[in-house]
Amino acid sequence: MAIKTSAFGYPKIGPNRELKKVVESYWAGQISKEDLFKQTEEIQIQRLKTLKEAELDYIPSNDFSLYDFILDISTMLGVIPKRFGNSYDLDTYFAMARGSKTAIACEMTKWFDTNYHYIVPEFENEFKLLKNRPLDSYKFAKEKLGIETKPVLVGPFTYIWLGKVPQKQEGTLIVHMVKARESDKFKELVNSVSKVYNQILKELESNGVKAIQLDEPALVLDIDESDVEVLIEAYKNLTDGIKNLEIFVHTYYESLSNYENIVFNLPVQGIGLDFTINDENFENLKKYGFPKDKKLIAGIVSGRDPWKIDFAKTVDFVNQILKFVDEDRLILSNSSPLFHLPVSLEPEKGHLDERLIELLSFANERLDELKTLKKIFNEGLPIPKQNLQALRDEFKDEEVRKKIAQIDEKNIGRKESFKERYVKQISLLGLPKFPTTTIGSFPQTKEVRKARADFTSGKISQDDYENFIKNQIKNAIEIQENLGLDVFVHGEFERSDMVEFFGQKMKGFAFTKNGWVQSYGTRCVRPPIIYGDVSRPEPMTVKEITYAQSLTSKPVKGMLTGPVTILNWSFYRKDIPKKEIAYQIALALSEEVLDLERAGIKIIQIDEPAFREGLPLKKSKQKEYLEWAVNAFKLTNEKVKPETQIQTHMCYSEFNEIIEYIYAMDSDVILIEASRSKGEILDAFEKFNYDHGIGPGVYDIHSPRIPSVEEMLEIAERSVKLIDKNLIWINPDCGLKTRNWEEVIPSLQNMVQVARIMRQRYGD
């Protein structure tokens, strides 16, 4: 018998972000629907060829998407909110993701503890199979390339767990949403959708499909016995009448909860476990064993981090697994979807340090690792020789490590109370009630991107580039003056990405040439690689910020990305504790904060949009993370004067469960996302007396639509009911770099009007 291999979640974007280019061309009206489908089919074919070359025994299909795989399921099952009309087509699909002139986009939020964003399902209709996407994808692979595939689909339990149920409120524009998992409809919804899944599977079976993978990452969360009962009942519905189709349930991002109950009682043919995240799944395997009638899909190469496997250790680990699972029932796989990784390491050869190349593995290289492991076990291929730790040791900085060792964690933070600080700040800044500001970035136009590309390639000089940036800053200041905003930003035109920009100016970071990863839709980022100890050689932002401040009497914010976000949005090293990396970044940023203060900047915004993203999925592990994450933020600004205002920004965070830690960050003002969730995030402040400054985002910047005064005003009014009106700011929910000026200016005009109305109603 031989060990088999499988893979899933291979990047959708194409080797050179072809998906982004073609979809955005369609949005811009530059290509037809037919051209869109034709060009994306070419991307799909190339993906399938790559997967076939990996000699996988189970080649995935249905893991390609034009925008988001959860949105794909919603539109497949008729989960289409009524505001998008009665008929469904491609433009409805994109309208749900991005909004339209007549309908607000569906909420978008983070996929578990990753930087991928999914479109939140809204369960207001009965489930109805409109299109069997897994079957279409299976047929596509067979017809185009003649290959047998294993369709991959997010399972019914996780799909419902991630969705929301609308609750209509009389006399408002807002439809309040509650999490489906917390509603009394959860069991009913899971059961109902599982019957449609049964229909999908029966159609797959009748068309000759041999295996399907249902992803259920929600099973690694803190689910209770009643949840497991719902799960098992749903899978009995789902598998009813299925005889010749292998069903594999895959879990990832953490260890499986309720291991014994689920592994032994779930009526499926295979269970996938993540063995890269920690030792817990393996400990459960040793403690409880594994059923003789199921296959184990062992996630042994990471889909989350880019660090090459140690072949000798991995082979030894697989041999340990084989003590509990027979060879013919073991399938080696990636632990979690590969779309969290760049496509290939090839473009980086000759660009990155050769020593670093030896330590890295992207999606293609993960497939190669699986192929190599399969040959080691089945064909006797010698185990490759490696010296990974010796390479890592070459990047040590003892001075940085000494500074970290000297941190007194019990006494981190500013010494004056918020009330003392805020009175001084408002007086010094001369701000009105309901002050207006933006989050930081302004549109990155084609001209801005071209100038940056020309500078990077050497087509223009540094002086020419800096003069171009100055002109962009000057224009942004003039626009803000005309709009009547109260606190300005410089626009961040010199920054390609809020993490990449800072990483490029600090030691210990490496940057890929083509290491793009999908964040949401067509939005891609190139995560920095933290490979060594972090420090700041020189000031990073002072020049641009002080220039902007010289153009206006209004306060201009210093704009920094916080240490926890830089960490969580990077591929960070695994050879030292995560906390230590965060503290290294925090100390580097603290030097920048003091330089900005010395330069006369009175407000410094330290963004932490990924603060909650790093939260461990199991509650038992969250306290430790939250404590050091708070400390890392406080380290950045603990030495500033009381009258220097520290702001932060967070987006797409469920605040309720961590509100006390957000409060403990002790920022003078927090600017948060509240528009796509229809102000739902404000629920967190009903039970917690948040007595610091707060700006609930009233304007959804991820949609091209221009929000009305009325819909923004409704969120502002809801804020007043929950928060002291003297502490409320008016702002968008995120940065504006992805929008264009034609959308931004009228939207901000409406936003400023909201602030004026609030001042009239509640006193200036």
C-alpha cells in the first residue's frame, strides 16, 4: 500500500495577479462578460495544470473564485438579500460584494484569524440550489484537461456559523444583523442548508465524482456539545442516500474541538487535521486513536507560513502518525488553504538573499514538498539534507535582544490619566464637538502608482519623485481645507502598503518582488517576511508629515502602522516567541513617535486593524495574546507628552469579547469600522463604559457608492445613544487609497455635513 497526497486552496489570483487585472477591467467596462469568463478560464486551466504536475492523488477543484468563495456559496444557494433585486446575474454577484447605486454591499469581515476577508451571508430567504458550482468545476477540469478532481466546498456548519440573520427595525434605514450562531435559528438553518448540500452531493455522485472535501474550520472553535449534535444531525442529512462518494471533512487553523466525538461519530469517510499549528491534534490522536473506517488527511505542510519544512523532522512525524493510522488510510496534505501564500518562489531568486531563499516555501514549493514526501515514503527517495537553524542564526542582532530583555512588562504605559490628557489635547488643538477626520490614506491614482514604479525602476530621480509626492500632499491638504475637515492627513502617497512601507525602512524585514497574496476580492498584498531581529536605522515618516503640517494651521496626523498589525500582516519568523517580535517592532516605532513629537506633530495615529486578527481561536489561549498585544501598542507611545494625542484605527473587529483590552490600550481616540455592519459594532459599548475618544466609521470605503447623509447620520445618532457625545468623532471606516477622488470628495462632503448636523442638534 502507498501513502497518498492531496492539496487544496491553491492561490486564485494567478502568478502575476491576472485575476485582479481581468476582473477590474470588467468593472471598468473595458472588457465584456464573455471576455471576463474566457480570461478567467485560462487562469483556472493554468492552476489545474500546476496541481496536476504535483502528482497529487486528490486534485482539488471548485477552489477558484471571481471574488470570494463564501459569496460563491451564497449565490449558489440563493442567499441573495432582497435589496439586490429579484433576479440573479454576474452584476448582482459583484454588487453584493461591492455595493451598487441602489444597494449597500453585504458586510465583509475577516476569515477566522487570517487577513482574508469574506462576504458575510445574510439569511433572509429559503435555501435553493441555483447552480451546482462544485459540479460545474469538476466538469470543467475533466473536459478541459481530462483530469479527475476532488471538489472543495466550505461545509454547511461553518457556512451558517459565519453568517448573520437580519432583524428589521421599524422606522430606520438600518437592518440590524445578529450572528446566526447566536440566534435561535442556528440549528434550523444548519439542518435546512444541509439538505441542499445533500442535493449537491447526489448530483456529484451521479456524475461520477469520487470524492469531495467539505471544509469545516469552525470545528476548531470553542463549540459545545449542542453544536456537535447540530453538526452530526446535519451530516446525517447531508450524507443521506450517498453510497459511492467519499466525503472528507477538513479542519484547520487550530486543533479540532470535541475530537473524540466528532472524529468517531461524524458520518464521513475522512477527517482532515492541522498538525502544523500546535501539538494538540497529535496528542488527541495518541490519546483517543483514530477510527479504522476513516481516512486521515494529515495537514503536515503549512498553508499559513512560508517557512520550508524540515524534511527529517517531518518524515519522523509522519512515522509517528503511522503508529495510529494505516498507510492506505493516510493522505498527506497542506494544513490550511494555500491561498494564504504567494504563488511561487521562482521570481524571488536573484531578488532575495540566497540564505533566505533556502528557508522559504510558497504555494508551488508546498506542492513540491508534498511530492517529495510522497516519494520518500513510497519510493525510498533519500531525505534531503538541510541546515535550517544555522541559516536562521546568521540573522541575529544581540543589541536588539538586550533591549527586549530590559522591558518591564508590569509598568508599560502613559502615566497621566486619559481625562487629564484629553482636556489638554482638545484645548491645544481647538477642535469642535464631533471633530471630523479621515483614517489616513487618500486615492492612489494611476499617476501616483506610475510615479512610484518609475522611481523604483530608475526612470525618474529621487528629487523628481519627492517633488511629485510633495505636490500630491499639497493637493490633498487643499482638498481637506475646502471640505472643512478638522484634522488632516498627508495622504500617504509615498506608501505602497501600510505594512510594506515601514518594513522597508526597518532591519529584519525582507520584501518579495512578486509575493502577492489575496486579501479580499481583487485586493492583494505582499506580506513582508520578518526573518531577523527588528530595528529602525533612521526616521521613516517625519519628512512627509512635517511638510504637510507646514501647509496648514489645522493639525496633521502622523501616520504609523502599529506593531501588532505589522506582525500579523507579515510572514513572521517562528524561531522566537511572537511576543518578542512584537516588542522589537514596538521599540522601533517608539523612536519614530518621539521624532514626530519633537517635530511638532500634535496627533499621532498608530493603526492596529489586525489587533483582533491575531487573537487565538480558542478562548483559553486568548488572554496571553491580548496582554502582550496591548503592551506592544503601549510601548510605542508611553514616553510622549500628555498633550500629544494618540489615535488608533481598527476595522472588521468583533469588539464585544475584547473590549476591555481595547480599552486597556489607552489610546486617546479609536477610529473603528461601523458602516458595513450597520453600526452593529456599537453593541460592544452598550455594556462597557468606554470613556475615551471614539470615531465610529460612518462611511464604507470598500464600496464605490457614495453614501447619503441620512445613512451616515443614522450611525452617528446611534453612537450618541451609547457614547458620551463629547468623545465622538466623525470619520470613514478605513483608508481611502482604493477609491477615486470622484467618489471620495462627495462622500466626505456628506460626512462633514453629518458632523454639522450633529453639532446643531447637540451643541457645538
